[in-house]
Amino acid sequence: MHIGDFKETYSSDQAVFINATSRFWLGVLFAVLFLFPFVAGDYLLFMANLAGITIIGAVGLNILTGFTGLISLGHAAFIGVGGYTAAILSTRFDLPFLLCLPLSGLMAAFFGIIVGGPSLRLKGLYLCIATLAAQLILEFVFVHWESLTGGIRGMNISPPQIFGYVLDNDFKFYFVTLVMVILCVTFARNLFRTRVGRAFIAIRDRDISAELMGINLLQYKTYAFALSSFMAGISGCLWVNFLKTVTPEHFPLMESVRYLAMVIVGGMGSILGSILGAIFMTIVPELISTFLGFLVNIFPTAMSFLFPLQQVIFGLLIVIFLVFEPHGLAEIWRRIKNYFHLWPFEH
Amino acid sequence: MKILSIENISLSFGGLNVLSDVSFDVNKGEIFAIIGPNGAGKTSILNIISGFYGPEKGKVFFNGKDLSHIHADKRAALGMGRTFQNIALYHGMSVLDNIKLGAHTHLKTGLMSGLWYWGKAHKEEMELRKKIEKDIIDFLEIESIRKQPVSSLAYGLQKRVELARALAMRPKVLLMDEPVAGMNAEETEDMARFILDIKEEYNITIVLIEHDMKMIMDISDRVLVLNFGRALTHGTPKEVQKHPEVIAAYLGQKKAETMEKG
Ligand SMILES: Nc1ncnc2c1ncn2[C@@H]1O[C@H](COP(=O)(O)OP(=O)(O)OP(=O)(O)O)[C@@H](O)[C@H]1O
Ligand SMILES: [Mg+2]
């Protein structure tokens, strides 16, 4: 029998970042992420913040849809709940940013449970419709409960502060976003090394056998809804504090669809996929419009023709990706990684 | 001593009587086989015992406890393990994670400690891993595949992983639905050996559905014969084999088959 120092071996065997190679690259990544704002211009900083905030929302949706198999068309509304909570708490109650952040998450989680609760007996398309209803109702509330939300015009908030330090530009805000992204991603990865995460996946893959294995479906689906909308709420709070304004226009149904597309393009059931998908969906439209802007400079007469092309190209790109790699960007990344295997520590 | 009692179970689906007034007891520590032609209602009985189907009439007792109001997931916690006729593994997970999932009810990590992971959750995971390696992976000889995704495995191995997952549930009673269906002779022999070992080394009571008569006669202590949702007879393999109605039911089927073939 090969019983020896089990603990040691399995511990390293199961570590998130297994070997020296991954640890090295992770270090490089952190260094780059930390140094990035010192060299990046205003525009890049703005985009980086946007991408980070989107990543948090996408990780949340992936937990629900990609890992637990519950499709939601209401994710943007939950982000909205977080955003409005943050705006209301900071303007009306003068609560500090660091308190608004978890409270926005909790409020969104609360709404997630309320919406999720009755829908948990529903599956597939029916659940989809139920979350769609939630999206539309919440949108309606954002617009029409004017005394609370400021209606169509929304609300403006002053720049957030952390212990008196004012985060009044994108450079400063970047570090808040970065820390929150790292926290969300780490916690999500942690979860999928434990029984809770396994239960989510089991429910997605075969809910009947999951139940016979002792998983309380209602409880774990509620967990998935709560956690997913908690992250949505965090994302919403950051979003509002970053833009210093909130209006209903930020959280339309189309935004929910965009998040679903992100998770699918990035990779369902993959944390890395959520990150890549969010970056893709944030950056690529910008690249396309830059490219088209460049063309317009050369062919000024083609402007009216080129402008609408933006959406078409973006849509086409998504379709092409899905046709060639249905498992998403995460799978492409995995293949690249395997190709370069252990570099720079290969033996 | 009986560990499982099925009392006067009836079940129907939209006018079709699937089970009519079926009763039997399973003794602690035995291998109890349920046989019968296709559609006899064997799987339906396991589904009632697991709590996936609710019977129209009748009751299931487990260690003397009436299970009527105990939900399927709670029955797993009471000590009911299960494998499925159509393999029901989780294809998005590795072999190891599938097995770990079986231990779900024995673990404590909640949502919060799971998100945090370091400390309690980590310790629990490591202990679980150690236990699974020792008690299950070594025992079922699946060391070499434990990291693989289950979807990449051959059919026979998938069946074995399903058994591993059921063992991780640490059941008192293990319900197995056709564990060797679709296996070749060698795999069947291995599986029969594992089932006997599980009974003897782990003291797990086994309720087994199988069509493989040779295996049934070799390993089971008692056999229940179902036909069209009714219990035809039960007894030791020898007794059952000689029972005229069983011969009629089985030979009838065989005769019909040979006649069809001409
Ligand atoms: N959920 C269900 N809905 C409708 N009919 C069902 C359901 N489950 C089982 N049946 C019917 O009940 C009968 C018995 O099915 P069951 O699966 O229990 O048979 P079985 O003895 O396991 O057969 P096999 O040897 O083919 O696995 C069949 O006629 C089947 O069609
Ligand atoms: Mg069956």
C-alpha cells in the first residue's frame, strides 16, 4: 500500500495553482495588473475599470447559468438593484463606500432569492421566462418609483471615499476594481473545490441523481441564485460609483442578454471563461469601432454604411467563435497553454 | 434481522399498473436480487425505495422507520446508496469529483466556509480525499483514471465509477440497478467480485437488479421474481430456479423469442 505523507501530496495535488510554472505566471500577471495603471492612458484606464466591473458580473452569472445550469435573463436587473442600493445608501444615508459595497451585494442577493425562490421549481425555458419577468418588473420599478430612484433621469452620486481618501479618478478607482475582481474570482474558484460547488455542477449535469445522492435541490439552487446576484450587486455598486451616476438605461434586458453572451463566448462553467468573455465583450466592440473610425478617415463617404456595420461585425465574430469553439475562449486558452506546456520551467 | 421492508406497494402511471401490491423484506447483510422480464417494474421499485417515485399505496420501512414522508435527499443521508441503470454520472466533473460528490451528506462545508476555503473546508477536503483514496479508489482499482473526465471513460469503467460514487455515500443499503448490463465477461466477473467484497468487507446490504442469471445465481442470497408488476415468488436462488411459474414466465419469454426467430 502506498500510504505515506498523504496530506502533503493531496494538498499540493489539489492546490488551485499547482506548480511552480503557474505560480510564476500568476506572479507575472499580478505584477502586470499592478503596474498597468501607471503606464496606461486615460482611455485604457477607463476600459480596464469597465472590464473589471463586468468580470465580476460575469463570474456571478456563470455560477448560476454555467455551473448550476439555471438560465437567467434577469442578471442586469440584479446588477441594477446593487447599483440603485449603492446610490440610495450613499446619497440618502451618507453611508461610506466600504459599507455600501457589501450592502448592495446583500440587497441584490435578497432580490435574487425572492425571484429565484418561486422559479426554482421551474426548469429550462420556464425559468428563463420567470427571470425575464423579473427583469421587466425591476426595470419598470427603476423607471417609475421616482421618489426612490429618480426615475428616468436617475441619480448622481459624489465620488466614493475610503477612509477619507477620495477616489476621484479612474486611476484610483482601478485599484478598488482590481481588488474586488481578485476577491470574487478567488472566492468563486475556492467554492468549486468544495462540496457546495460540486453540488452546483451535479445539479446542472443530472438533477435527479444529484437529489438521490443527498443534495437538497431547493437549497442549492437558492445558494446559486443568492451568490450569483450577490456578485451582480457588487458589480452594480462598483459601476455606479465608477460612473458616479445611475439611470435605468444602464440595466436593460439587452444588458442581461449581453451577459449571457459573455458567459457563453467565454466558456460556460469556467471561471476563467467568465473573465475572458467579459474582456472580449468589453474590448472587442471598441476595437471594431476604432478600426471602422480608421476606415472612415480614409473613405469619408462610406460613413453611413460603415457605422451600422459595427454591430454586424461584432455579432459575426461571436457566431464564428461559437461555431469553431463551442466551449468558449477558456477552451482555446487551455489549448494554447498545453501547447506551451511548462514554459519557462520545462525540463 | 430485516433492514428494509416493502409493504403492499402499488404504483401506476396514467392507468398503467406498474406495481401491484408488492411486498418483501431485505435482511441485513444479504445480497437480495430482483429479477424479472423487461418492464416488470424492477427499476420502479428501486425508485420508490429511493424516494424518487411516491407509491400510490403501501409503505417502505428502513431500519423500522417509515419513509413515507422522508424526501429523496434525506434518504441518502439515512444510508441509502444507489447506482443507475442508465449511468447517471456528472459529465462535467472528473472521476475524483464524481466520487467526492457521493460523500455530500457526510461533509459539512457550507456556502461561506466554501467561499473562504482556507482552514476548515480545506481540512475537510483533504480528509475526504485520503479516505476515498484508501477505501474506494484502491479497492475498486481505479487509481489510473481518477483524474480523467468521466465522459472519456469506457462504459464498463463508468459503471465502476458509479459504484465508487455510491460507496462514497457510505450506505447501509446499496441499491444497484443492472450493474453488469452491457459488460463483457471479464468486467462482469470483476463486478461480481466487487459486490461480494462490498457485502463482506463493508457489511453493506445490497439490493440488486440484474438480467445476468448466472451472476444472480452465483452471488445472491435471496431472489425476488417480478412479473407484470407482481411478485411471483421469492426465495433462495435454487428455490426460485425450480419454481414452476418462474420457469413458465422465463421459458415463455424464451419460447416466444425462439418462435419469432423461427
Ligand atoms: N416515469 C414513468 N412514466 C411512465 N411510465 C413509466 C415510468 N417509469 C416506468 N414506467 C413504466 O413502468 C413499467 C415498468 O418500468 P420499469 O423501468 O420499472 O421496468 P424494469 O423492470 O426496470 O424494466 P427493464 O428490465 O427494461 O429495466 C414500464 O412499462 C415503463 O414504461
Ligand atoms: Mg429497469
